Amino acid sequence: MKRFTLLFAISFLGVMAAGQARSQGLPDNETVPGFGRGQGAGRGMGQGRGMGRGFGRGAGRGQGAGRGIGAEQPSEDNGAASGPDEATAGMHGHDDRHNADRDVFQYLLQNHLKITRTVNELPNGVETLTESEVPEIADKIKEHVQWMEYRIDNVNPIRMRDPLFAEIFQHADKIKMVHKETENGVNVIETSDDPYVAKLIQAHAKVVSGFVAHGFPEAMKNHPVPSGGSANEPVRTVEKKDSLDSVIAGHGAIAKLPNAVMQPRDRTRFVVDLTGGGDPAKLNGSLKNVARYLNIYADAGAKSANAEVAVVFHGGATRVVLNSEAYAKVFGTTGNPNLELLHQLHEAGVDLYVCGQSLTASGSSPEDVAVFIETAVSALTAVVNLQADGYAYVPLGK
């Protein structure tokens, strides 16, 4: 009983201490002793310049919750978003200031019609003036700019889902940002000695003007990166191509997306369960999709990825694999319009199987199948065996 009483007293004192710390502005994830985890050179946001510890991570200079972020190192992909609802949008992580920056940004978007903005392009950047006659909005503009300058100075990223913002923070060390508060807002001069980074600054200024003009709809967009990056830094673009230089020539057009998430992975295995039929006088449309799958792994991502692919034909797609003579006999066509693409898939290393049960049920036999197509006992056994070997299942009907 005495031991239980002692443990209860210790726990109660611990809860009281933590509650007192939180009442003074200490984040839940901070330890109580010292009100911080490290000696960062934070810039105090409060009045006065006393050397008392701020309540963030580091020695904040000033009263209240000072800028105690000085000692904190950003995560590998510090995706501190600032758009609507981005805090729950699956970002990779964010810093201690993220929620406050998001709230300020959303407030400005909500009041964008009460904000005026002018942009003067300089040879090496921009000069902007952003103001509001509403004092509360003017204060938020000042707060937003002050923290954005901090993020640039400390390479502390935000809104990393937007390609333009992600690119800007890749070059933040080359950006010089100086702001001067006016009665109703902020005058900012943002420049760089690097011509490409100067173009990024100018593109960013246009996007911010779009925020002011359109509010939330503009914040929902991804903004492209301007062309003209350095030779060793690929420009991030999305381009259409007809895949003639991909694995399967002439089929399976793809879009090149080197910066998209979920990139093709090496050593991927998947089996396509192909059941779609179609006009026997034309190329089977599902085969074009198989070609596209190969081209995606070969050429759509940031780099080529090796994939092991199998296709199992059954149902309406069973006769797609017949040789020219057998196909013409069944459908009254001149040859089989699918053979050329089937052969390209075979040459690209795709394993092609036809369901023996479907084949015989349709009145054909394994001897009627093109020479590079294998006949399985059934589609069921082929798919089950391949899945047991680690192949992911991809159904492909009409």
C-alpha cells in the first residue's frame, strides 16, 4: 500500500508539472526541464530582448513563444504544407511552426479580395508590395512574410507538394530576401545571383499574385517549374510522348512523370489476367494496355525499372493468340492483326500463356496457337502459380 501511494504521488506530481508547462505554451512533445531541447539561436517574436529561454526547441530570445526553432533540423522531406487541409493530406512531416503558418495562409486566402499586391520584376528577381487597409489582415501579411523569410534563410521547406515550391527550396541557399514593413503590409525584395533561381523567384511572385487574385482555387493547383535549369539539374516537366523510343514501338503511349509519387520499382512482378475481346478485324485494345504497362516501367518514371511481366489469355481474349491460319479460319480475316504486337511483347521478355480449357472449349487446340505462346492447363492454374511466385494480380477486361 505504501508503494502504491508513493507511485500515485509521483505520477500526480508529473501530471501537474506537465499541465503547468503546457499552460505556459510548452508543446506536448517537449520535456519539462529547461523548456527546450538544445541551444538554438531562435529569433524572439515577443517584446523585449531578454535572454530567458523560449518555449520552443532552442534558446528563444524574447518573451512568450519565441522563435525557438534554431536548433531543430528539418526532416528529410519536410513537407510543411500551407494549402487548405494540407495538414491531413499525407505530407511526409512538418515542423513546429507548420500549423500556425497554415492558419495564417488560409486566413489570407479567405480575405484575398481585401489584399492589394504589385510586382516589379528586377533583372535578378522581384520587388513586391502586398498590403491591406484592414489592420488585422495587414498584420497577418506581415507575420506570413516574416516567417517565409525565416524559412528561406534556414532552408525550412513548406508546401512541398507543389512542384514550384519544392524547386524553390532546392535552391533556397541562393535566394536573398529582404522585407520592410509598411503601415499596411510588407515590401519585399527577393533576388538571386543565379539566373535560373531568379526565374524561380519571378515565377513564385506570379503564383502569390494568383493567390491574392483567386484565393483558394489557386492554392489547389500545382504550379509548374520554369524551364532553364542547370545542365546537371533536370527540369521538372510533364510531357506526352508516343513511346516509339520505349520498349514497345508504336503502342502504349505514356506521359513522362519523373517527379510523381509511387515510381516504378525494380524487380516488380505482375501477371495481367486478360479477358477482353473485341472486333476480330482489329488489334485487341487490351494488348495496347499491356504495351503501355511495359513502357511505364521502362520510361515513364525518373529512371527505368526492371519488371517481370506475364499475361494470361482466356475468356473473350482466348483466340487473340491463334496463329494466322487458324485465326483466319475462325474469323474470316486475312491473318491475325494481333500477332505483331504479341511478338513484340514476347521479344520484350513477357511470358504469354493461354488457358487450355478456354482454348479447347472454343473449338481450337494448342497446335493452333502462335509458336511463342505457351498453353497452360487453365487460366486458374497459371494465375495461382504466378501469384505464388510473387506476381501481383492485374485484371484487364474490356
